[in-house]
Amino acid sequence: MAILNKIRKQSLVLIAVIALALFSFVLADLFRNSDALSSKSQNIVATINGKDITREDFMQKVEAAQRQSGNRGTTTQAMNNVWNQEVRLAVMQTQYDALGFTVEKDQMRDLLKSNLANSPDFQNEAGLFDENKLNEYIANLKETSAVAYQQWVDYEESVAATALNQNYINMVKAGMIGTLAEGELQHKLEGDQVDIKYVQVPFSSIPDSTITVSNSDITSYMNAHKKQFTVEESRNLNYVEFKEVASLEDENAIKQSLSSMLNDNVVYNETTKSNDTIVSFLKVTDNEAYINANSDIKFDNRFIKKTDLPTAVADSIFNLNVGEAFGPYKDGNHFKISKVVAVTQMPDSVKARHILIPFIGSRSATEETVQTKEQAKITADSLMGIVKASPSKFVSLLDFSVDTVSNEKEGVLDWYTYNAMVPEFRDFTFENKTGDFGVVESPFGYHVIEILGQKNHQRTIKVGTIARVIEPSEATISKVFRDAASFENAVENTAFADVAKENNYEVRPVDGIKILDENIPGLNAQRAIVRWTFEDETEVGDVKKFPIASGFAVVQLTGKNKAGMMNTQDASVTALPAIRKDKKAEMIKSRVSATTLEDLAAAEGQTVKTALALNMKTPTVSGAGREPKVVGTAFGLQEGETSKLIVGENGVYMVEVTKATPAVKLDNYQAFANQVTQQKQSAVNTRLYNALKEAADIEDNRAKTVQ
């Protein structure tokens, strides 16, 4: 009892200690994941100029974008598209709000009228836009479908955003003018010209191998060009791909399976307890049914020319007789056996005329179509009886036809090739002869046809092909899985590259993966891999196996690159050429003592060249390329004056001005001022939004809130 009383007395202390321990545990976890302290980081995708974009709203728009695209792209692509749209809307809305730009009710009506004027749904009997019909349509949407009404609201918002954007751009353009002074400068840049003689000592005259560039040189260059070498946070990785591809044994098994179809096969029937004989492909009469039951590609019921066959086997197949087969042979990603099932002489083009009778539900049916399929057939048969008895009456019966295009040509379809028509129409006109009449049903309706002419009859064949996709067997797929799993296990204790080398696996390095990237070079869309490399728990050296479309990838994280300055190794790709150029320029300048073109050319083994009619607008020197510094220096010299050494883009130069021709003075520079205006206004379309976006305050939380 004494012990129990002691416990009771200490219970409050124990509870307090336990509570503090739990609180410390939770608090520590919060500090490890500081984002958890703020619900905003989990629910706000972005904050742009103070405007929050919620995760719910963002994902709804992503889903809508995917539906609209028919799910043709990936989720990440849809997210990126929606992100760009949302950023643009928010950035521009900041400008609209600052200026008081809005789309009022009257303007919205005018915009809708302009956009929907040609829609029959909103036109009256006179074909004019009817606002009452639009109001009825919107009211009906609101009452009958919340989803459809929201889609309409989204459409109105899109129309309004487009109008506001155009108004804003027009306003900015209105302020983009070229003054007369700018016009005069434009004229001078184009019209002032100089002729020069020059000597170029090209940088290429000094081999790169003679230039030593240290890490400190690269670091100094990076510090002098910080913006160029500032990078986002990124990851580096290595991976080995294990592809599920058919082995040689798999291919041989597929070929053997096809070969067996060329012979009768006896199989035991469990139901009848007796042997059944399966007739070979060579003997079957219902080729279409047999092929569709045994092939990965359905029967193609059309005649073909030799040129329609795969080039490698065209002769072997085209020269077969009916009932003979060729194969197995490889064609792309299939093994095939092909059998000639029919041979005929067929024209390569046909001329025919037709009367098209629609029926309710056919593709050519219109609002005026009232005949059922059975009634349309009776009409077509009646018309055929008339034109067959008296072909001269064909044109007079075209009022029955709904093919308005051919009706204008007396129903004639002029010299079309085999695959130009629907199969039903094609087969009748190519497989019968000139002068034949017939009624053919197609998805468009019933056609009353007369064959008017045929050209260039030649041998064509109908081929039945059994095709099997070349794919890995279950045994091969299992082996690929085992190989990938074994490699993943092996690299836990041995270097990734060493295990790969031992097994002759190719290691693919990938550097600079960004947190919102989706594609891994060589593996395509692999968002799961990218997410894994950025997880807090993933450390450099960690390895993980991922399923991919072609099999598996075993991935190792090899580096975590913080946001900020690029490392010297990566920066060297850009920095080295620039540093070498600077060092070469100093070498050339330090060894040159010449003060004339002739002396410089002689000392450096170069020639004196000539460049005529240089201007400041396009600072290009013939024989040297684009050289703004060289051209600018030339315009600062007097006739006959020689420059000092100039470090250009492609070498070190010395120039002498031989002639200076000033631009002709004009009484008025308005035409050139207008050119400046046009240039400025054109730049608005391409530069305005980017400038506003760069100046905007954008907090991007996509990596934390969406996956």
C-alpha cells in the first residue's frame, strides 16, 4: 500500500515528464521539417505579387487541362502549362489592378458578340447575332449543369483576360515612339560608312594546348560573371538500365510458332478425348477469321502493289501464286508469315460518278434527312434502275444526292487512286470494269455508282499476314527483374561503377537535375526518380531500383548541388574558352611592337586585308565576322589614322581608316523615326511580359505542395 500511495503522489510529476517528452519529440520533428510549422507551405502552390494560388484550385486546373488535351501529355507537362498560365495571369493582373483596368458588363457583351457572331447557336433567322439566345443559353447552363456553367464562367474569364492583355499591350505600345533625334541617329548608324584596311591575328593561331588555365582562373572568371554561373539546386545521378527485350531464344520461339502454322498440327482435345487436326495456314479458306484469331495485326482486306510491300521481301511475296506463303521474316518489331490470298489485274486510278443517298444516322445526314436506312436503300435501287436503263438521265437525278462538291461536276469524282475512297466505294470501282453500275453502302449512305474510266491495269495481290510482336517471354522478364535486383543488392557493399563494369553494364551519368524536372535523359519521363533524389532522406551514394516503361533502372544519387554558384568543373565548359581567349589576347599584345599594318602582318605571318562600307548598324567585317569593337574603333578614327591593338571576338586587330563617308543629311528624319517606333512596338510583344515577370515577386512552392 505504501508503494501505491507513493506512486499516486508522484503521478502528476510523471504525467508532466511524459508530456514534455512527447512535446519535445513533436517539436523536434517540426524543426526537422520546418514547412510543417506553416500550413501555407502545404496548401499554397505559389504566391505571386502577394496573390496566393491554392493547391486545390491549381490541381483542378491541371485536371481540366489534362481532360482538354485528351490525356495526351503527362501530369507534369499539364502542371507546367497551368503554372505558366497562372503566373502570367497573376503578373498581368498586378498591372491591371494598378491601372484600374477592368472589363465591364457592356464590354464583355461586345467581346462575346464578336467571338460568337458566327455560331449558329446564337443567330436569329436572319443569321445575325441574337443576344437573347445567348442569355437563354447561359441561363439554361446555370439551371441544368453546374459543371457546364463553370466551364462557361471560365470561358468568359479567358475572354476578359485576353481583352485586358491586349488593352495593356496597346497602351504600352502607344507610349513607344521614336523621336526625330532617334530617327537621325538611326539614319547615321545606317548611313555613316568607313572603308578600312586591317590585320587580324586570330586566336586560333595559338593552340589551346599551350594555354594553362587553373581552377583559380575559373573561380575568378565566375566571380566576375556571377549571373552567368548562378544555378538552381540540383542533383547528379548514375543509372543502369535493365531492358525487357526479347532474347535470341524468344525470337526463335516466335519464329518456330509461326513456322508451325504452315503445317497441319494434331492436338489432343480434352473435351472429346481424341486428337484434332488443326489445318495449316496454307489450307484455310476463311483467311480473315484465321488471321484475326492468330495475329497481333488484323487482316487487311485490300489489294496492294509491289511497292506497298516491305522492300526487303517485296519480290519474295509479290511473285507468289495464290495459296503460297513466305516466311517467317522480320519486319520492324514483328515476325510475319504472308500468304497470297488473291490476285487480280487492277487499275491504278479510276474515274466514276455517283449519287449519294443519306439515311438517318449516316455520316452525310443533314437536318433535312428523314429516310431510314431501309427507305434510302429502296430509293438508291430505284435510281440505279433508271440510270442503268438510261445513263443520260444520271445528271438530272443529282437532286437526290447530298454530295454538293461532286454535284457541281455532274456527280463526277475525277481520277482518284486506290486508297482515296472509303473501302466499300473503292472496292466496287476498282474491282469491277468501266461501264458497270451498282449500289454500294458506306458510312456516308448509299452510293449509286457508274464507273466512267480506269487507267493502267496491273497485277495486284491481296495478302494475308500473320504477325507476332517480338516481345520478351515471361522467363526473360523474370531474368531482367532478377538481374536488376541482384545489381541493386550488390552495390550496397561495392562501388556502383565497379559492379557495373564487372557485369558489362553501361553506367549513364546525368547531372544538373532540377527539382521540378520530369525527364531523365535516356529514360524519358521519370518523375518518381526526380522526386526520390530530392527527398530529405536520400543521401549521396544511396541506390534504388525503379520500374520504367522498358524494364527497370537502378539509380544512384551521386551529388547534391546547392543553389548558388556553379562548381568549377561544370563552369569550365563555358569559362575555359573565354579565359583562353583572354590569355591569348594578352600573349599577342605582349609580343607585338609594330605600329603599322605592314609591320604587324610581317611579324605575325598575316596579310593586310580590306573591308569596305562598314556601318555601325551591322558591325560585321568581311573576312573576320561580327566585330563590334573593331567597327566602333574604326568610326573613332580619322582618314589615314591607324589604331592601336584591338581585342575583338575572333582575334587581335589593327585597323587603318582609308575612307570615311558621312550619311547624307536629310531635311526631315521622320521616316527613320517611324522605323524606331515600329522597332520599339515590335519589342513590346516579345519583351514586355518577360520584363514584368522578372520584376515580379514569385514564391514557387510547387516542389513542396504538388508531386
